[in-house]
Amino acid sequence: MLLFWQLLKERFRGTPWSLLITVYLLVALGLFNMFSASGADASPGRFNDQLQWAVIGTFAMIFWGIILDLRSIERLTLLSYIVVCALLLAVDISGQIAKGSQRWLMIGPIRVQPSELAKFVIILIVARSFGFVRGVHEFTLLTLWRQIIVVLIPFVLVLVQPDLGTSGLVLLIACFQIAFVRINWTSIAIVAFTSLSASIIAWNFVLYDYQKLRVLNFLNPMRDPKGAGYHSIQSMIAVGSGGLWGRGFQQGTQSQLSFLPERHTDFAFSVWAEEQGFIGCAVVFGLYLLMLLQIFQIAEKARDSFSALVALGVAGFFLFHFFINVAMVLGMFPVVGVPLSLVSYGGSHMLTVMSCIGLLIAVERRRALSST
Amino acid sequence: MADNRFKSEVVIDPRRIYVAIVVFIVLLLSLSGRLWYLQILKGKDFSIASERNRVREVTRPAPRGLIFDRNGSLMLSNRPFFDLVVIPQYLQNREQTLKIVSELFSIPLEQIEKRLSESAGVPHFVPVRIKRNLTLHEVAMMESNKFFLPGVDVDTAPRRDYQRSDSAHLFGYLGEVTNRELDTLNATSRDYQYRVGSTVGKLGVEKKYESSLRGLEGKDYLQVDAYGRLQTASAMDFGLSQRKTAQRGHDMYLTIDDDIQRAAVEAFRNKNGAVVAMNAQNGEILAYVSHPNFSLSMYQDGLTGEDWQLLQTNPFKPLLDKVTGGAYPPGSVFKLITALAALEEGVASPQRTYSCNGVFSLGNGKWRCWKKTGHGVVNLRKSIEQSCDVYFYQVGNLLNVDRIAKWARAFGLGEKTGLDLNMEVTGIVPSTEWKLQTKGAPWQSGDTINVSIGQGYNLMTPLQIVTMMAAFGNGGKVFRPYLLKKIVDQQGKTMLEEKPLLRKRAAFKQENMAVVQAGLEDVVMSPTGTGKKSAVAGFRIAGKTGTAQTAALKRTKDQDEVHFQQRDHAWFAAYAPVENPEIAVVALSEFDGGGGGSQAAPIVQQVLEAYLRKAHPEKFVSSKLSQKVVERKTPLQNQRGAGSDSGGAVPAAEDGEEASEDNDADQD
């Protein structure tokens, strides 16, 4: 008995408890918000679902963080990458058959959203691709060929679903990770120059007027308040009417009376802002700031490239989801399907997020192990 | 040292982590700034926008003000009406439900669908009216089937209770506001907003006093969701309590005396034209009847195209208010103007006589008296009593038309009386200048002959005639007639009160007027008077008959044989009591065919009696006991030729006064 206890204690050594407290505070906050948002529905189905997913997510976190160790994760990376790419391909194909956009895949009784898993697996594969590298290195476009290929495959597969938001996130997370690697300045200049000139050429010579209009409406939803801008405007109304203290639990009329679209998923933060006001939002911002600082600290303390890049990938994951979602809710960013991690409703996303936290635990456990 | 060794194995640049943290904090601060802007700086604006999203203002119609007569007896009130409505929000099994409704209430299914599609834009909780003014039977049918028809309901709204079917022109009908009215009405009303579908008075006092009668709409504030569905505000009552209940409009007291009004309606039954009774000393209108009448409730229930056609094509023009809007040749009623003018202008004197042998010649023209055999030698007084045309041809010829016109205008003819109800017309007082301007032809002396007996170009409204008659009785005071005694709000406070207005005062020598008045009294009181059928026992009454030609007819032709639109108008105007006139009455029976004395005088008699009975009941008590014979005579037969006691002598002899057809022919 004592031995088992000893083993368990050994297993959990290095676990970043303070990070977990921050994470679960956000989870609790999200559940509270979900309960409020479901208030008018009478059936608290979504709240229960989310609670369930939080529990399942916790198991996933334990799986990646405690049961596996970073070495096995490193070994599993390529396999899981291939599996996820295969799933993405399956989604694309079934979407082709159904003649419509498709993001779900039924695996047995559960619906899986492989594009969510892609965000997770991209963190691992990018980190893994730099895993062989030791010491100070300066990369060029040519020496980065591995990374370019592994990122482009899932990016394209998600893009054709079509899911612009997630594919963009996949790209952003990968770029964020690579940005911490020393890269030759000429290569950066080449990439910047080609992408800039390509977009200028496309705008002036390739796109039709209606396509340009679509791009403009996408970039500035207020151009079209009844169509593309409707969601943004309703969200801004919800946020704005929250004021300093908010309208109170289940008292937000914008969300409770369905003026706010997608109030459980992409616009969950809008509900929070309406009902909890500026003060409530400051709490979320504070928790996110705290969490990101903790993750960056893990990255900074990491003693090998894989660990550091995994931690930075997770940081990028949270950072981009947070900024894109909040900016969208505040009407500063086009409406794309990007949830606010830990707060928005969504099983696949919760699973992915908790797995990412699991990775951080694994990173910290390895450091704890190697420092003894 | 050890740390550096490890670090050197790491591919990333640790300094960039600090850069990333700084960038992250900067971005977080910019988001916070945006949040501050939205929630703190613009919070109020967004709160308003949010309220606008969820709160729908629903108006509740206000009952219109009640209408009373001068004594406070209710003339027009409201009652709840029931409408069949469909509420799309609660509609289940739409197709089947609508089909059942269609069959139960015999409304074509397409009509229901049309109604529903018309209101596609409004929120789903707003009831869509399918059928107005259900009968009680239909309401009962609906109630008993309510369970099977979710989303179908009966809505109540206060509307006019048209229990009486008379006096449509006085009260006026209500209708939906037209787009053109919308702008003018909303421009003038501050506290009331008309919308498409609002009810508005279209005629009569309902129109004239619209702003007082309409009341204040109630307002309910309901909470809806994004799909326009009504939400119960229980859990989330955020101060929806600003609701205002509908306020009934101000109540109105008319100058009308309902007893006299009813008597006038009763007396005028089966006649077309107008009856007006007016207080001779201040212009208060006591009775106001225009026939043919039309149904006010028909308008309220929604006029069908068929009904509208009938109203439009009816040759007697039911929609025209004949009191103010009907201009007729006044016939011999006009002779009192000619008579007074002749005395005042010195072309006649009380003693001066003319001989009437039945015809008057001027140049090549010949004008006949209505009495073929002539009246013999007549003075002014006698000529009024007998309505001798030849006498008036003579003095008219001496007067010339402009002097007649001057005196007609002195008594308010040829201009609006100022009642300002239902498209009042001015009528025509012809003069040389008038003819030159409108006809482009010089005045002929023959024209004057026609004008002097109220024919020719003369056109007057019954309201003008009654005002004139009152002025002859009261010593020349031409009052503006008016209908409103007061308007009272729901607290009983008087909001508006009309006061008598003396429009003008005709100046004449008292002795001249006395002669004319004596003649007018003889018309009624003398056994040979043309208007003796208007007599009320125990009272001195003065009046004047008129039988106005509408077309040139062969004298031999019987009125019954000619087309009704060419028959004569029968006039009678009177005031009573002579010693101090209290009331003036006029009756005009258009296209009657009978004379003023036989057809119009009995109507005036009934109105007068109704008034006098009320004003001087003591005289009737005594007359009842002593003068049985007279009394039997007074409730007069008002059907043509049915008179039993004055019998055979009646129709032709009494008042067959007609300007002869030859005259007109000669003129042209």
C-alpha cells in the first residue's frame, strides 16, 4: 500500500499544480457561463455535456501528462500525425460525397472533429522536427523543408473542408513555434516579400469584384450590418450593454433571448461580458495572462528543444485562440469559427485543450526528473 | 554554468520568449482598451440598442369619446367588438387549423393566407385580424372550439356602438386613415401618432372634433426574442412596467336636442333632403338631418365593394350632407329677401298694391303666377301670404338684381355660414358681376324676374336658409350656426366650449321688417295662408313656403309623371314664437313633386311642436283640455294627399306656386 502511494507520488512529481489551478479556474468559469447561457433553454443539456467533456478532458490530460512520459510522446508523434492526417483526409472525402462542408466524423458513437486534433498534433510534429537539432543553428528556407512539408499537409487538408479559421490557426501555431528558432534574415525577407507581392497581384489582377467585396466584408463586417455584420453587431451590443458590473447571472437579454448567435460556442465570451461586465472580463483576462505567463515560464525553463517547442506551441495555441476569439467578440475581427479555449462549448476542443495541458505536465515532469 | 550548457542544446532563442510576453501584454491591453470603450464609454448606447432589440411597443386602441346631446342624454357610445385573430406564434398544424377556421367562419382560405402574408414583417406574437366584428354566435362558436384551434383567438376592441341608424351625416363615419390624411394629421397632432390602419373620423363631428374624440392610445411593452416570439417577462422583468393604459377620448356635448332630432328624423322619414332646427337667438343647432341616410356600422364593419358601389351610384347621393353641402334654388322662400329689399330700397310700400292677373310681361317675355287665375289686387303682406309671383316680378323688376343681391348677402346668403362641417358650399347669390364673371354674359332684365322669386341662378343651402329665417325673426342678427356645446375630459373638466357668434347684423328700418314679418305670420296663421299646415295650436308662428322648380316643365304635366330628378323641391322655413323667436326650422324635400306648403310645412310643424312642447309645456296642458278640435288637427298627416280633414282642397290649391315654364323659355 505504502509502495503504491510512493509510486503514485513519484509519478506526479514535477506536476505544475499552480498552472492546473489557473486552468481549472477557467474551466469552472466556463461552466458557470455555460449554465447561465443555457438558462433560457430550460434543459441544462449543454452544461452537463460540457461538464462531461471537462471530466473526459481531465482523463486525456492525465493520459498525456502522467501515464505517458515525454519520451513516449516524442516517439508517438509521427504516428499520431499520420493518423490525424488520415482522419482529415477522410473528412474531406466524406465532405466531397455529401457535397457540402463537413467537419465531423463519426467514430462509433462519438463525433470527432479531426481539425481540432490537427491543432494538437501540429504542436508535436513541429517540435519533433526540431528535436534532432542540437546547439545554436541558423535556419534557411531550404533547411526548413521538413517543417514546411509537415505544416502544409494538415493546413491544406483543413482548408479544403473548408475551415478557414482552424487551418489559419494550424498555420499560426506552427509559425509561432518556428518564430523562436533562429532563422536567416534573407529567408524571412523572401517569405515576406513573396506573400506581400502575391496578395497585391491577386487583388489587382486575379480577384473579381464580388470576391473583393466578400474579402472586404470579411475584414470589416460593419460594411454589411444585416448579413456578415449581424453577428458582430449583436455581439458588440451584448458586450457593451454589460457595462461595468454586467447585467447579472442569466440576466443578459441579448444572450437569453437569442439575439446573440452561437452563444454557447464562439460567442460564449460575449455572454460573459454581457452578464458579468467589465469586471468579469478583467477576471478572464487576468487568468489568461497568468496562464500564459506560467506556460512561457515552462518553455523558458525547458532543457531540450522538443520540450521548449511543445510548451511554446501550447502557448501559441492558447494565445491565438484567445486573441482571435476575443477580438471577434469585440467586433475587431471577422467572424471565424474560433472558440475561446476552456470557456466555449465544444467537446473536441475541450479534449484538445486538456491534452495540451497534459503535454505541459509531461514537459515539467521530464525537467523534474532530469534535474535530480 | 550547468544551465548554460543545457541551454546551448536548445534550438530556440530564450530572449524571444520575453519579446513574446511583451507582445502578448500589449495585445491584451489593446483588447482591454476596446472592452473599456464598448462597456464603459459606449455602454449606455449599447444598452439602448439592446433594449430596442428585445422590447416591442404594442399599442392598444383607445375608446373614442362619448357624444351626448345638449341635455346630457347619450347619443353615441362604444362597446367592445370581437375580432377573429390568428397569432402565428401559437399556431400549430397551420394548414389544418386554417382550413377549419375557413370553414367555421366561411372565410375563403386564400383570404386568410393573404391576411397572414400581409403581416409577414411584424413579430409573430402580434395577432393578425382575420374577421372583424364577430356576431355573438360566432364568438360562442370560437370559444367552444378554442381547444382544437391553438393560435386562433378572439380579440376585443372598443368601437362605436351604432344602435341608432339615423343622423349619419351629423355623427360621421370612421375609417382607416389614408396616406394623404396621415401626413396632415400627424403634422398637426403632437401627442398622437397616426399609423397605417389607424381609425380616424371621416365626416361629421367625428371628423371635425377628431383630435378631442380620439383619446390616447395605450402602450404595452412586451419582451420578444430574436425570432419575434413573445416571452414571459416573469424571470426577467427588467422594468417593462412603463405600460400606459388607453385613455378614452374627451366626451362631447352637442347643441343638438335629441328629442327634437328624433322628431325631425321621424317627420322626415321617406323624404330626401334636409331638416335643420336652430336656436334663433344664438345659432345653436337643435336638429340636423340629411337624407337619404347611410349606415355608419356598415362603414365600421368594413364596406364591401358592392356597398360602396351602391352608395356611389344612388341618385339621391346618400354620402352628401345636404344641410351644408346641398345647394338648391330656394324658390319662394327667397321672396322675403325681395320683399324687404323692395321696402328698404323704396320701390314698394306696405300700402302699394299690384294687380295680379296670373301673368307678367316684360319685353317679349311672359312670366306666369303659380295661380293661373291670378291673385287680383295684392299688397306686400298679402303677396307674401299668398306667395303671389306677379307681385314679386313687379318689385324685382324695379329693384334690379344687384340690390336684391345686396340684401341677400346681408342675411348671410352666398357665403359659408361658418358651421364648418362636411364640405360646406357657398351657394350662389347672382348679380350682374357674378354673371359676367362666371357665364361671360351680361345680365338680362329677365334674369332678375326669375331671381326675384328665388329661381334662376339662385342656389342656397338649407343651413343658409335657416340662418336667414332666424335673422328675419330676431331682428336681423345673422348668427354663425354651431353644433358644439362643450367638450369635457374624463375628469369632467371643460376643454373646449363654443360660444354664440354674431356674424353680421342686417340694418333695416324696423317698420319695414314688421311688414314682412306680418306677411310671414299670415302664411301660417291665416286660414288662406300657404303654410298653414305648419301651425301649432297656441303659438304664433311665421314661415314661408317654397316650391322650387328644377326643370322647365309644361304646366299641364303632372308631377307624378315626370322623372323624379325633374320634380320640384319642396321648401318650408319658419320661426316661432313670433313675439320672441326661439327656434328657426327649415325643411327641404328634394325632388318631392309636391309643394312646400303640403310637403315641407308638416315636417316643420312636427319639429316645431316637439320643440314647443318641451319649451312651453304649460301651453299644451291647457290646449289639451280646451281645444280638442285643434289638437286633432295638429299631429299632421305627413303623407301626401292622405289628409283626411283638410282633404280635397289640399295639394294643388294651397301652394302650387311655380314659376311658369314659358318664362324660362322666353328668356333663352
